Amino acid sequence: MEAQNPLGDFLRSRRERLSPAALGLETLRHRRTPGLRREEVAERAGIGVDWYIRLEQGRAESPSASTVEALARALCLAPVEHDHLRALARLPARRPFMRETVPDAIRRIVTSLKQPAYVSGARWDVLAWNRAATRAIVDFARIKEDDRNILLFALTNPAARVLFGADWAVIARRMVTQFRAAHDLWAGDPAFAELVARLGRESREFARWWSMHDVGETRAGRKVLHHGNTAFPFVHASFQSNDDPALRLVIYTPCGEEE
């Protein structure tokens, strides 16, 4: 399940999603695989077929900015997918992932908040939280540090299905698409590979959703958290830290009666 060629895998997944008929392409000939052929994408993008094939196979250099734009048009990418393609095309070499450290100032702010709040890192590890988060979401202190991860909680912990109720599948799938955007920038890193492999083993839903290569963007929204027979509606939003852009502060605010 681990992507060793994130750019090529993403291009292939988007190519296979396209309908030749919807794009006005000739469909009389038998197609052994779904979607467009590689040569059709290359023609639509105005690039060489051999070079496009090497790009999908991870044997070509990263495409130029103009080629990325042409590929995005040829593959009919949505804005968030277009941004992801740009990021993959300029993927830098990285040092091995190390779990982030939360600065004391940020930790103090989180602790002082009355609303449920926590801080997560690039791999979605939970690094800091407050008492309100313990009451509203889960007692992170009771989870082993290696397991203290939002994806592991949402997809492998039965308590998450109770917490999110009937919305669990929608919420969990959205998390997977959002994580894809971060993961592909770390493709091949042992820490990310281990997390994806574990999620695939322990969650059939994750394995199915992950194989779709869907990319989502993080947005504020509304969630209903269930405790016993009572449902508590919250609005949630996340904020990036200037100290370390990998750190994300997530805050849940109870909805007022007027909402």
C-alpha cells in the first residue's frame, strides 16, 4: 500500500478515473483497463507519450511547471488535486521523519483553552491536548504514545465509531483523503510507511479508501460527538503554527442553541 512513486501513482489514479466518452474520445475499440490510455493523456497534454509513460513509472525527472499545468488540464483535476500535483512535482529530498516537539508556549495555550483542543503533527500524531479534549473526544493519556494518532483512533478504535455515530464513515473517509495530501510528500519514509501498513492491516475501510488515491483539503466544519444517549454538536477549525508549520492546532467549539 505504500507509495514508492507518489507522482506516478497519482497520475495513474486520475487517468483511470476519466471517462473517454465524457471527453468525446472514440470508444469503439476494446479497452482492457478503465479510464484513458497513457497516449490519450499525453496527446491531451501536448507531451511525448514515451516521456509520459516514464513519468508514471517513476523513471523521468520531475515535470516543469508548464507541463504540470498541462497535465492538470488533461486530467481534469479539481483545484485541490491540482495543488497536490504541483507539490508532488517539486517534492524535495527529506530527512527521515522525526516526531515533532510542541513548544511550551503552544502547550500552555492549549491547556488554557476551555474548548476541546489538541495539537497534531505531520503524521497526525497527537502531541498535546487539554482536559476538554479528554472529556469531549477521548482520553489521549490512556493511549500509548505510539498509538496516539488521530487516524489510528478514528479508523481502528471502536470508541471512534461510537463517538462519531452515523457520520463515522463520512468523517473517517474525509480524514483519509486529507492525510493523503500530507503522506505523499513523505512517501517512502519508514514512519509513514509503518503507519499506512498498520492502518491497512487493521481497517478494511482504510485499505479500500487509500487505494482510491483521493486527495482532500482541510477545512473548518461541523461534527456531532456522541456520549451515551446525548449528542453534542461542535464546529471545528485547525490552525497552523508559525513555530513549526507541521504542527496543527485543532479546536472544537460547542454550537450554540441558535445553531
